Amino acid sequence: MRGKLLLLLSLLCGAAAAPAAPIAFQDTMGQRTLACTSCHGREGRAGPDGYYPRLAGKPAGYLYNQLLNFRDGRRHYGLMAGLLAPLSDAYLYDIALHFASLDVPYPPPQRANVPPEVLARGERLATQGDAERRLPACASCHGKALAGVLPNTPGLLGLPRDYLNAQLGAWRTGQRRAVAPDCMAEIARRLSPEDLSAVTAWLSSEAVPANAHPVSLEAPAPARRKGRKAAAPAPAPEPPPMRCGAALPPVAGSTR
């Protein structure tokens, strides 16, 4: 019996003395942002519970502003604030650029369990707004396809209804704020609870169009041809109906 115990101890000691395989360190943003994807899903595709939104493919300016807002107290979530507290503006922008560069597929939408008339009301508000109550359409700022507008406006499709409800509710109550002028806070306060519910029901029920990406407001310059009169420039897009504040990205070359 004693011999068996000695043999077992020697095997255990030998196992403990064996060097563990070193963990490969890759100096990439993909590895550095594992703390982000542990909640927001692989490659920032969104968490499974409906409260951690998609990060992949959102405009870098929008992501950067939200990281600043969490770090600086305009948005309130202790875990995010703690993670971001020691990070500089430049490093937050690096994180934003990383997730903005990812192009991964969207899951199919989960249709909201509401009557058809509620979905129709939500679609009207999202695509046409309500001029009598000075409610701009979501599409007037977030793009006609609701896929986002560069550099600071996110897409609204492909987000869970729980998340949309929570964020609009946070804007209504002042729990979520942005750099002044905070246009979304003003819009959210103009929405009645019924309007808010209808909009989020429709947005969360809509599939993301194929190859949807944030668009640029700047129209490309028309091509010039020799010997022909230059084509008339494309009309400038209408400005958003409300002024929205945003922090500018850090100057290139600034330290982390």
C-alpha cells in the first residue's frame, strides 16, 4: 500500500513539474477586445440575451462616442465604465475602428408579437415621422435603409426589441445622454409610450437588407469627360432635421 502511495505521489509531482504550454499572445485588436466579445458575442455579433447589442460594422464615430459616453458617465453601466476608465481617447478610437471594420452576417429578425396595426404605426413613424408632433422619421437621420450614416449615426435594424426599448427609455429618463446637442433625448421625450413601443416592434421585426452598410452623406463628384460639358452635380442630401452632437475622433498620432 505504501509503495502505491509513493508511486502516486511521484506521478503527481512529475505532472506538477511539467511545464504548461505557453499561451500564444497575438498583439492584435481581436485579442485585446476579448473582454468586449465575452458579452457582445463573437466578433461583436451581439450577445444572446437581447441586451448586449451588435458592435460589428457600426460606424467608427458612433462606437467611439459610446465608449466615451460610458467612460465619462453620460451612459451608466458599471461594468463598461470600469473596463474603460483607464483607457485613453486614442485607444478607445482604436477599439471603435476595429469593430467598425468587421463585416459579419446578421441573424434573422425575431418578429414582435404585436397586432398588424401596431407594426404599421411603427413603420410610419420610422419611415415618415409625424410632422404635426415635430417627430422626424428615423430614416431621415439613420439612412433610408436604416443601416446607418457615416460617421456617427448607427443602423437601427438587426437590434433586439428589448435593447431598443431600453435605450429609448434611457434617453427619455436621462439615463443615457450624448454630447450636446443631444437630439435623441429630445426625440425620445416627444415619443409617447405607445409610439415608442410601435417603433421598436417594427424595427426589430425587419430583416437587414443584403449588403447593408452605413452610407456617407457626401455625394461623389461626377466624372468629367473630354469634349463634353460636365454633368450637373448631384443635389446635396437634405440635412438631418435636428442638430446632433458628437465628439470628434482624436488627432492621428496621439498617444494611448
